[in-house]
Amino acid sequence: MRHAAALLGIYLAVVLLPLGLSWAQDMPPRAFRQELASGLGMLAYAVILTEFLLSGRFRSISGGIGLDVTIRFHKLIARIALAFAVLHPFLYRFLPGPPRPWDTTRELTLTTDFTALASGIAAFVILPGFVLASMNHDRLGYRYENWRFLHGIGALILAGLLWHHTVSAGRYGATAELFWYWTTMTGIAAFSLLFVYVLKPLEQMRFPWRVRAVERLCNRHWRVSIEPVGHDGIRFKAGQFVWLNIGHSTFSLRENPFSISSAPSQGPDLEFLIKELGDFTSSLGQIEVGTRAYLDGPHGTLTVHGRSEPGIVLIAGGIGIAPMLGILRELEATQDPRKASLIYANRTQHQILFAEELAHYAKQEIAEVIRVVSEPEADWTGETGFVSRELLRRRFDDDRFAKWLFVLCGPPRMLIALQEALLSLGVTPDRILVESFQYD
Ligand SMILES: Cc1cc2nc3c(=O)[nH]c(=O)nc-3n(C[C@H](O)[C@H](O)[C@H](O)COP(=O)(O)OP(=O)(O)OC[C@H]3O[C@@H](n4cnc5c(N)ncnc54)[C@H](O)[C@@H]3O)c2cc1C
């Protein structure tokens, strides 16, 4: 919570700084409407520049508030920036008459220099298409990697156009302080792409991995294990995830996020549980043992490490069991004294993964295991239906809702319903950790 508050404070300071710097210029006042137009334009540009750092790739940001929150904020703020940017030119009132050379502070005259306006017009045309395409990229039918590439290039072009427009057409943008603010911020934005797409891949080349095993667990689920080559692996916390690239150059955009289902205490090798979904996950069977792999990570905040609550409730839907297994394995390996419960929901009983291992945790009292199936067969003995408020109420006492930590991972709809249920049962937001496997 403190990390989130600090980040929000820094964010507001960075985004509002150009308004403060403009105000401090002490230029002759203009009509409110003109100032509002400039203010909205500057806010839109500042917000767009911060979006580069809210891509989920920077651990100092998403490591504190979580990937989900980072991406949701990124998407929300993009819409706000779009609204401000689109509104801003319409608020200006163009005063009739010839250019006034004596009006050096542009109190009465807006620039009529076409070059300065052209970059703004180009950005004005591109921005709505860019935001709309990003919002609907999954429906547009092009590959995730291609979308990611185009998103990065498009954002860079926009930042360049907006820089030119702001420092050449803006009333305040040409002043020394604002010029340096916009140039530095645009430089940081461009550097963030360089960092993610060039510097990080160069670093990854020094820490290669190799595929140790690929195993089909059931119909559409796989277990993939990798081992470090010539290094000690990564330091991570149980429940975290990495971006995994198997069989491609470190500069390739073909990498996907997967939770680590092994525990840090089990050694440097990493295990992933993967459900087939699209291009990459459906081709896991073709990966050969020994194939080179690379990682970006660890990332993520779905971890019980360092939490002080007396007990933990893990709730997994389907493949959401992956990080939970990592957490359970770590609880066992470290003989963690905290009590734990696992609610594991699936559509059918045949989709239940690691049934024997889970039975072992129940037997060893590492975690009580509650299995839930929505389409049970006649011999099913566990819970039936969905994980609901009613089920939680029936299985847990008030003490648990008042004191324990709740860790959720599963389909987005299940996560939303469960968070609502938990809040209504008195669980405070700081005791609910959530990881959605789908954030865009
Ligand atoms: C934090 C996190 C942890 C995850 N952990 C697991 C796990 O342990 N096991 C598991 O089976 N699945 C996990 N997923 C989901 C997994 O990443 C996707 O199923 C996988 O990337 C799909 O890739 P594809 O090429 O097969 O399908 P595609 O058709 O290419 O992609 C389908 C969807 O997967 C998502 N996706 C694809 N590539 C990326 C990417 N590079 N970055 C972000 N999202 C992407 C997008 O939503 C995309 O629309 C996790 C997702 C996230 C965000």
C-alpha cells in the first residue's frame, strides 16, 4: 500500500510538473479557455510519455502494485489522454486578424506556422486509431507479437510528433524549462523501449537456459521444465512469473508470461504448467529437450513471502493452479508454520492436475484441499458448482475472513466474482492478492 501511494505521488508530480512550470513562467494571462486548451494538451502528452513506463516490464513499478493493476492503469489513463488530446485543439479560440509580430508571449496569437501544426495534426489523426486498435487488438486477428511490435513503434512515432508539436507550437513548450522537461521525458520514453528490446535481450544472452523436459499432463495441459546453463538461475519468490522465450533469439518478441510452478527451495530448475491456448502453447509438443530458452523475470506480486497473516487461502481456477503449486511446494519445503487452505476449481474432475500431490499436502496437513467441479460425474465426492460466496461462507469461519490472506488466480470472471464475495465477507483489500492470466 505504501509503495502504491509513493508511486501515485511520483506519477502525479511528473504528470502535473509541466502545468506548474508553465504557471511559473509568469506570462501575461490569456482567456481561461485558451489556458485550458494548453493545459489539456500538455497533460495528454505527459500522460502518454508515462505510458512507456507502465508497460508491465519494469519491476520497480509492477513489482510493487502488481502487473494487473499496472496494465489496468495503463489502459485507463490511455483513454483519458486520448480524451484530453482530442478535446484540446477545439478549445482554442482563434482570434481573427493578421499575425502580430509584437505578441512575443502569444497572448493573443496562436501559431500559424504550418510545420509546428502539422506534427500536432498528424498525432491528432494517429492517436485515436492507435488507442482503438490497442483496445481491440485481440479482435483484429493479428499475432500478439506483431501487435506488441506495432504498439511500441506507434507509441514512439506519436511521442516524436508530440514533442515537435509541443516545443514548436505550444505557448509554454518553447521556454527553456518546458523544453528540457519534454525533451528529457521523451528521451526516457524512448530509452524505455531501448531497454526492453535491446539492453534486456543483451543481458539475457549471458544467462541462457535449456529445456530439460516437456511432458503432456492431460489433454491440453503440459509441464515444461528448464535448467540454467552456466549460471545459478534466478532468485524468485514462490508464485511469481517470468516471460519465457523458448527456441528464439533473445531479440525475438516471441515470449509469453508463465507462472513458475516450482518452488525456490527446490533448486535452480524451473517448472511451468501450461494450458494450450494459441500459437505457442499449442506447439509445446514440438519442443525438443535441449532447446535453448531465455527468461525475463521474475515478475509479479502473487506471493505469500514476507506476509504476516496467520493463514493463507489459495483459490485457483483451472490452470491458475500453477502459481499455487509453487506456493504449496515452498510452504512444505520451508516447513512454513502458517496454516493453508486450497480451493481448486475445474469444470470436470478429469481436469484436476497433480491430484496425488494435492492429496499429499492434505494428508501432511500442509493445506486443507477443497476441490470444486462444475460438471461432476456420478462418482464425484467433492464440492460441486462454482466457487461462490455461499461456498466460502460454508467452508470458512469468520476468523479466516478477518485475518487470513487470500490469494486468487484463475479466469477473469471468476476473479471478479470472488473479489466481490471476499470484500462482502469482510476481507480487507490488502489481504486479497490476485493474478489474472489475461490482462490485455
Ligand atoms: C502473469 C501471467 C501469468 C501466466 N501464467 C500462466 C501459466 O502459468 N500457465 C498458462 O497456461 N498460462 C499462463 N498465462 C497465460 C499465457 O501467457 C497465455 O496463455 C499464452 O501467452 C498464450 O500464448 P499463445 O501464443 O499460445 O496464444 P496467443 O493466441 O498468441 O495469445 C492468446 C492470448 O494470450 C495472451 N498473450 C500471448 N502472448 C502474450 C505475451 N507475450 N504477453 C502477455 N500476454 C500474452 C494475450 O492475452 C493473447 O490475446 C499467464 C499469463 C499472465 C499474464
